[in-house]
Amino acid sequence: MAEPISASEALVHFVNSLEPEKIEAERPQVEKFIGWFGTERLMSELVGEDVGRYLGEVTAEEEHDPSHLEPLRAFLAYSSRLAFTEENLVPHLQLEGDHGGARGLEGAADDLGGKAFHVTLDGLQALEVQLEELKAERPVIADKLREAMADKDFRENAPLDAARDEQAHLEAKIRETEDRLRHAVIIDADAKGGLANVGSVVKLLNVEHGREQEFTLVSAAEVDPTNGKISMDSPIGTALKNKGQGDEVVVEAPAGQMRFKVLEVRG
């Protein structure tokens, strides 16, 4: 499980992951469910029986239409991928076919068309803050464009070209961040089975020098070497993926090969 969060917090994360055009259509139905369940209750308390009771007590009053459950399905699938709930609760909606919500590793990647972005809860929150900050830059660039366009000679307008380049770069960063949020997956400790992956703290022994080191494996968006957070995509992160206590790995570093023994994997 990820760090326990309330139902209202889960809603915020879910809405941040939605494409803008879907928010208005999907948020009301999810808010209705969360209001019924309890906004301050922990998502870890949500179980299949709750979903069943909700369907019986609330949706029975409405015309039966499977599409009416799509926002709730999407929310439960998202909550499973982010390990907010103890298990995948999508099956309790009793919809026909496989409707997602696989947890952790390959299953979640398949659900997301192979585009899963593995991240920690801290990393997810940092991405959301980054997206807000990026969107806040839009008015600033719009002002620069207006000022530059006041010069009617567009043929040689360096400020206009610079503002357009800045706008294009900003929009590309916004799309990239939105895409990461949309495909975010938290791998909980149970899914890892004691093996190293994103979010794991790994204690290593440098076999050649006899020196112990400890790293936290994180997504590329969370790298912070000064605090021992290294990317899962780095040479050492790649070598450690799915390794457990007692395993030895060889890392191809610029200075040559380095051999490590895994002493401990936490989380």
C-alpha cells in the first residue's frame, strides 16, 4: 500500500490525472460516490462490499446504464494503480469484460498501453505541483506575445520568435507532465515481493571497496542525488531492478564495472 490517503485526497489526485475535457463529465459521479463513502475516510478502508452497497443503494434509483458507471470505474482503476486501495475494486462493479485496475508491475503497464509511469506518492504530488506552476506561466507568455506582436513588422521580430519558442516549450512540458500523471502507477511493497523497484530503499555493499551505500530508487522526475534518490533508469537502478537481498549486480559505470551485493531492500 502507498501512504494512506483520504477519499477526498484521492479525488484530487484523480482529477489531476484527467484530460481537461473529461473533468466536467467524470468529477460529479466520483464526488457522489466519495460523498456517500465519506470524504475523510481512508481509501485503504474501501472494500468490495462498499462498492456493492453503493450500487444497490444509490444507482438503483437511476436508469441502469453501464456507461453511467464509467467515471466510478475509472476512479477505482486509478486508485488501484496508485495503491490507494488494498485491492483492485473494479470487478465489484460487475461490468462485463476486463475493465482495468491491475496493480503494480506488468498488469498496470498493460492497462495503460505500455505507458505506465512508475512513481512514488511524493513524486506524484511533485508532478501535480509542477503542472500547476507550468500552467501559471501561460499568462506570462501570453503577455510577452501580445507585446511582441505590437510590432507590426513580423519579418524580423526576434522577441516574437523568442516568445513563440518559449510558448511551444512550455506547452510541450505541460503535455509531458499531464501524460505522466495520466499514466502514473505506484508499485506497493506487496507487488514488489521484497525485490527492488521504484520507491524501494536499497542498501548495497561495494564488493571491491567494502563500503556500504544506501539509495532510494525513484522515477526520473524525482531524482535528487544529494538525498540519495537515484533514477530507476540509471545504470545502477537498471541493474538493481527486481533484485533482492543477497543478489549481486554488476553496474556499467563510466569508470568501469562496479560490483555490488544487495544487503537489504525496504519498501
